[in-house]
Amino acid sequence: AQTIFICRNNGWAISTPAQEQYAGDGIAARGVAYGMDSVRVDGNDLAAVYLATEKARETCINRGEPVLIELMTYRRGHHSTSDDAAKYRNTDQVKNMARPGLEPISRTKLLLEEAGRWDDEQDESLREFAREEVMSSLRIGEGKKFAPVRDMFTDVWKTPPPNLVRQRQELAEHLDRHAEHYAPALERFEDGRRGV
């Protein structure tokens, strides 16, 4: 398959260090075991990631073979909104890894400044542009209705299994029994109650 598999290895599997999850040295060796060209790259180095991806693309196109790229990085935040990384990681280590020049954005900024291609004025202009673009996108997104409720029952299966059909019916009956509680909320979804 002409596929580039990208694995962002941040050293953790939710709250378990990667070295406790599997034997061996990372993920790239597993690609080799499957007969794929594989490479491990500093995932915080924009130039290294670009070059590795460019080379992988050439391999995919010219040889028609897949490539695995393992991007080594560090997860500074929590795994998810339900995760508290402070319970299993040293906060000093997290702060240390947040130093300018270690994470990708500040590292790229430093390289561009050193090359005379970037300055504080350009940086602030980009930040303001990005802020405006994000806020505009949020306003547009918040103005749209949510997908119809039925999508949570129909978006995976061509023919829903009996338990899913039953759950959809139970939801419809529950919404009908308690319409006074759900009617306003359902208006935020496409097709409202009909969308179930």
C-alpha cells in the first residue's frame, strides 16, 4: 500500500510509560518487522519531520511501498480531559520540557530568527491572525446545529445490530415521555426530535 504511517510517540500510553507497554526500542523497529521502511525522527524538529515525510512520500510513489515514521516527542499536557497527568508524572519534568527551543513552535521560531527570516513583529502579526481565524471559526461553528441524533446510531454500521436498534428505540421513547425536558435541547440538533 502506498501509505505513510505516522506514529507520534510521546512516551506514554495514557498513564503508563511506553517502556512498560512493550519490549524493544520504540515503534520504528516494528515497521521493519513488517517489512516496511521505517525511520525514527525528532518529532519536535519541523525540518526533520518535513524531510522524513518527503522521503517517505518518494518511497511510496516510486516503489509503491508503505513507510512508517515514528515521531519522538513529549506530551506536555494531559492525555485527555479525564486524565490528570500530575498523578503519574513529575511536574518539574513537564516544566523542563516546556523550555523555549525544545517544543516545536519555539524551536522553529528560534531557527527562523537565527536565519534572519523571522522577527517579533511578524510573530505578533501571525498570532493575531491566528487568534482572529480561530475566533471566527468558533463563531461559525457555534452558529451551526449539531449533527442529527440518529448519527450516533447510523454512522458506523451499514445495518445496525439489534442492540443498537433497541437502544435507538429506547432513546426515542424516553425523549417522548420526557419531552418537556428535552425539547429545547433537541432544537440544537439538525431535524430536532425527528432526527432521532
